[in-house]
Amino acid sequence: MSTLDTEIKTPEPVQGLPDASGQLEDLLALMARLRADCPWDKKQTNHSLIPYAIEEAYELGEAVQNDDDEDIKGELGDVLLQVVFHCQMYAEQGRFDINDVITTLQEKLVRRHPHVFEAETLKDDVAVKERWDEIKAEERQAREARGKPTRRLDSIKAGSALMQAQDVQKQASKLGFDWEGISGAFDKLDEEIAELKAELADTSKADIKANIREIEKELGDCMFALVNVARKLNLDAETATLTCVHKFKSRFGYIEAQLAEVGKRLEDSDITEMDALWEAAKRHERSQ
């Protein structure tokens, strides 16, 4: 049955104190109760949840890497929460419910595994991947036939903003939309930084808040331009940023440890002391 033929069902909120039963129906009823009675949950939209969905996916990846069962269960639950949360809101909008989502997934899995459910025989995982890509191409053609054209950059896979920015730029470059050398990328970065500074120049805090969306756009342009520099250097922007994050965490941990040795907390210190310890952390790194 097509998902368009199903009746959209909005779960009834659970009453009283719910049990942790492990049943999907009870989880849906719990989510409905939260949407009805929790001020924060009521305020959310499908768009406001996007950062949380991305964050939870990354945290699941980290938990799997650490191979801790309790962490993995918790993070899988957080990812499931995002699915349930979105389905609840779309059901409230009368668009579709979780049954439609499950049906769509089941149809896709069967359609993309003809070597399992039909007579096709594929000899190895490479052949399976090639057939998977062929089926996805057929699905794109079907969408185009329904009046939903696929643009050249629509093939970019979802991921972090940095990952998508670099992939978009790579694809555009293959189509000839690129500078020949790195100087053009640096010029564009300088241009975008200047535009951001101009947006912020002589602006009061009240004005910044009122103009925050334009400032956000300019900041995004700067980051996109910097990713272009990374691409021109054959560096991965995501990896470079993660390296910086890990370095920052390590140095900040050094500051915390040094303060603890003299019986102080971070909250008991000031920027002057922490900055001196930051420089000490850099020297410590170089000595390793």
C-alpha cells in the first residue's frame, strides 16, 4: 500500500506517570504528552530540531567508536527521539505519521535489494553497491518524471556544514566553476571577511540583534570561503576543524589540570592567568 493511502494518526498523549515499557506505541504516546505539556517541546519546530538531529548522529558515532554499551544505547535512543519528535510534529500538521515513515523505509529496502528479494544474483559487496547506485539513479529519474527535477548539486550527501561545503565546491569545480589557483580563493576569503566587518562596523548591540540574520549570512560566507581555501590546499576542512577542536580541548584540559594542582577551579581564575597557562600548554605540546 502506498503511504499516501494510509490514515494519518496523531498518537494520544499518555496519562499519568508512564512506564519504560520498551514498546514503540508507548514511546509515541509519551512524545505526544511532551508536546502537549512541556513548554520547551511545544515550542519546537521541524526546523528548530535540525541542529539536534545532526548533533545526536555525531554523538552516536562517537559512542560506537568508544564501544560502550550503555553510551551506545543512550545515543541510539537520542537518535530515535529525533525520529519520533519529527513524526509527531508532521502528524500534527496532517502531513504523515510514523507508520508512513516505516512503510516508506520498508519499500525502499525491498526495492534496493533485488538480489535478496528477487532473482538477481550479485557476487560481492562491490556489485551490490553498484546495483544500489543504479537503483538510486532510477529513483531520481522517477522523481523527475513526477515533476521534481534533480539539479546537478542535489547528489551532495548530507553531513556537517563543512563536509557539504567542500563537496559542493568539488562538484562545482568539476563543472568549471572554480579559480585556477589558490589566490582566487584567498581573495574571496578577504572579500567576505571585509563584508562581515562592514556589517558589524559601528553597530550597537541592539542593532546587532536586530540584524542578526544578515550577520549570520556574512559569517557563513566567510566560512564557506575558508573551506574553499582548504580544498585548494587538498586539505579536508572537517578534519582540519576537528584537529583544532581536539587541540583546544587538550590545551584547556591542561589549564584545568594546572589550576587543580594549586587547589583552584576554572571559575576561580581570570583571563590573564588562563592565558598564561594557555601559552604554557602550547610549550608543553612542543616539548612532547
